[in-house]
Amino acid sequence: MIKLSHGSGGVETAEIIEKLFLKRLPESLKKVAGGLGLDFPDDAAAIPMGDGRYLVVTIDAYTVNPPFFPGGDIGVLAASGSINDVLMLGGRPVAMLDSIIAEEGLPYETLDRVVKSFLSVLETEGVALIGGDFKVMPKGQLDKIVITTVGIGVAERVIVDRPRHGDKIVVSDFVGDHGAVILMLQMGDVDKPEQLKLKSDVKPLTKLMVPLVEKYGEYIHAARDPTRGGLAMVLNDWAKAGGGVIVVEEESLPVRPEVASYAGMLGIDPLYLASEGVAVLAIDPSVAEEVVKFVRGLGFQNARIVGEFREAKQHRGYVLLKTLAGGLRILEPPRGDIVPRIC
């Protein structure tokens, strides 16, 4: 039986994708020859264009509840999310397609507001909307609105998420803001959304990733935005992909006090909460400090090194967290349904 946890982006999501798709497809059908696809699952795929460049493609469905939240709405999220997935594979976003399904009875003003938000992001980013689809489901058969987007970009070099020994793990900003906001609203812990001092971090990361890839692309060995499953899931994926251990310092992790406090009250690790405007990078140690300064110069003042990837003969695929008390604990990948419909 399918559970909400199967769509949470954690262990259960990985398991059902493996069972339904990865085990059934022959290797020859997991990618286009010379490209990147389900042979190395990421949030986007790459197809060789024949001139040394790659066509980068991504698809995602957005079901966030509530559809309007402090810092954004489902329209901003749908546009930004697919733009960021293209960027994290090393691509420059150029175009998008969308599919919107609305519930019968949804106020026109609501749909109009969402579409305006969606288009405003594309206009600001210079990303063309080249096609789409619009459908309506009978009342009660859909909750308000669902948006699916296809992001398209072009990459000179594809970033394959395989960190190397000594790579420094760099985080561009505070993590968990988006997840905390959606969780607060779903739990009914605020009477009015505008009362929240915290807001979602949702935004496109073009101004960060394009100049970063242009200047330091060869030194970036992994890049991901920590959405469903949060920073913890990204690090666990990388530890397994690289066949080593990632060690992170708790005191270096950029988590807002209010996010940490709220998550703590609910017994949730804030590192499991989604971010929608943050990049996590595995950077060659020879330029890691220089990269952090460069990222801060682009306006991401909270960027910092939080840990490193190490080769390991034993315990490969683990993430170890150095606690404030000086001990070590395993940072496990998220399980269960922590925050449903977070994006």
C-alpha cells in the first residue's frame, strides 16, 4: 500500500523508485548514450548535443499545502524548483513547460495569482515558457491545484554527484526555512500566516550557480539543493555515491535558532527540513575557502564550510555529525512522513 512517506523524499521514496523503475529497466534504457539519467539518479538528466555540450532536462510536480505561504506560493515554487534542478547539474536554464491541474470551484483570482507568480519568476530569470497544459478535476477529486514543470537548460560540463576524498562540503545559506514554515502552517501553530517572522527561502539560484560554475566548475564535484529530505538526505546520498564518509560539524551548520527550536519541540531534526533556495556543494579542498568568499560576494553572506568527504575502508556511506559536546553520532537519512506536501 502506498503511504505518504513514499513521497517524502527520504528512504521510502528511494526504495519505491528502486523497486518500480530502476530494477526493471535495462542499463541501456536508463540514459541516452553518453549522457546521464537513471543510471545515476539525480533531480535532472543530461543528453549529449553532439557539440560537447549537454541538454539538461528536469521534471517535477508541486503539491505544496497550503499553496500560499510567507515568502512565496506554489507558482514561485514551481518555477524556482525546476530552474534550480537544472542549475545543480551544471546547466544554464533556458526554457520551461508547465502543466496545471486545478480543482473545479477554485476561485479564478487564486489561479490568476498563482500564474502571475509563476510567470514573474520566468520573466526575471529570462526563461522562456515554450508550452504547457491545463486541466480541471471535479470538485473533491483534487486539493486546489497541482503544477508540474519541465525545466530545460544547456551545460558545458555536467556536475555528477560524486564527491572526492578531501572535498569540503559548502552550504550557501540557512537550511530548513521552507520546511519549518510549511510545517508551522500545517500544524496550525499560527492564526495568520503574516504573523510568522520566519519565511520560506524559495528562490531561483541562477545568480549563484551560473557565475560559480563559470569560474569554478571543474572544482565542483557535487551540487544539490536540499529540498525533500533536507540536508541530511543530500549528504547521505553523496556518502553512498562517493563510497566514503562525510563528517560535518554541528557548530558550523547554518540553522536559524527559531527553526532549530521549533523542530526540537516536535522532535524533528532540522536537517531533515526542506530548503528551496539553498545550494549544497562538494568543493575541491584547494579552492574551498576561495569559493566560500566568492559565494559571499554574490550576496550569500551565510555561506560556509560545514564538513568534508573522506575515503573509508569501513562504514562507507555514512554521515557522521560532530556534536557540540564533542562526540559523534550518525546522521541517518530521513524516514517516515515528516512534512507531507512540502513542495
